[in-house]
Amino acid sequence: MFPIDSPTPRYRYRVDGLFVAIEDLNGPVSVAEAAEQVLSEIRQEVGSLDGKYVVWRDAQGIWDGMEYQNDLLVFYPIAAEKYEEAKALLLSGGAGPGENWVVKEPDGQRRYYNRDTWTEFHPE
């Protein structure tokens, strides 16, 4: 499924109730760039992620979210500097998939869509 000679992401994760928290450890490939691989590896260890919030801390230390919608991987902003803040924002409805989604298509390309209309747009 994943080429053996491809660079792999470095990350650690923990399952915390409703949350799967992934921390990017600044490997040759980011967690966001290899998100499908990372989620597949985590699912192999812990089982289904259905019903869980998947959040990740990027190399800059910011927590954001990702989820599958209709077999497409969707990234959404939480923009929290602390894990506990990201959890609180998601549970309170103050963050989550919002107006716009970043979608990593099956061909590996990232495209940006309006959540309601699925109209593609190009961020500035």
C-alpha cells in the first residue's frame, strides 16, 4: 500500500477517551503529508477510529483536526496551542469541520472546498 522506499513520518500518538492525539516529531515527511499512512498504522494497532476526534500537533506546535468524510481525508483548523485547549474547543463546538475543508484526494493532491457547496476554491 505504501512504497517501501518512501520517507516515513515520525510521530507518536495516544488514545485519550474520545480523542486520538498525534504529535508530529519532525521526520522527513510530516504527519499531514502522510496522514493516510499514519491513520492506517494507528488503526492497525488500536482498531477503528470511528466516533473519535483525531487531532494532531504540527511541527509548529499547533493542534488541528482531521477526519474522513465520504472516503476523503479532510483537514480542519482548531488552531489550538495546547492539547487540552483543542479538546475543549471540539467538545464545546467551538472548533471542528467548519465552512471550508482541506481535502487530500485519493490522487494525493490537496484541494480546498467550501463545506456546504463542495465548490473548489484556491486560498490566497
